[in-house]
Amino acid sequence: MLKRFARLGTRLLFALAVAVLLHEAIEPSHEPGLVIAKDDLEHGLWAYGLTILGVAAFPRTRALLIGGVLLVLSAAAEGVQPLVGRSAEWSDWLGSAAGVGAALAPMLLLWIRERVLRGRASPTDRS
């Protein structure tokens, strides 16, 4: 019961965080870099946190799928910005991609490690 409640809470928190970020992305009066002076770093940190929160909220969903969805949302938010009088920047999306990649990298390494330890693959096999 507690596990189910925790998962529901995590999913609600994830949905709220995504909604807040999408609102911030299309808000006309938004000034970039309000939390951190470097806007790209801010994008990366948000994407990093959202990726980890998304993986925790949806543990049965593949982490790469969650990361991909977040990157598509990030690109869509950048694409909509010119419609509300803001400029879309590739560097913002690249910052988001770096954050998603930084969050997924340890998960990918653990997945590879598990496969190697189970004997399914070996990085030293040449056969």
C-alpha cells in the first residue's frame, strides 16, 4: 500500500514538474537564467532532475524512452517559443540533452554491468 502511494506521489510530482517547466518555456515574459546565470546549465539541471524523477515515477518504463520523451518535449517547447515572442535556441535544447544524458549514463552503465555479470556479454570476448 505504501509502495503504491509513493509511486502515485512520485508520478504527481513528475507531472507537476513537467507542467511548470512547459509553462515557463512558453511564458512570454520569462527572463532566461533566473535561477542560474547560465541558461543552458539551468536547462541541463532541470532535464537531469526530470529524467531521474521520471524513471522513479515510471519504474517499468524503459529509461531511454523516458529520456526520449523529455527531449521531444524540450524540442517542442523550444519550437513554440517564437509563437509567444521569445527566441528558440538550440543551445537550450542541447543543455537539456546533456542533462538527460547525464542522468541516463549511470543507468546504462549499470545495465551493461548486469549483462556482463550474467554472462550474456563480455567486453573482452572476441568470438
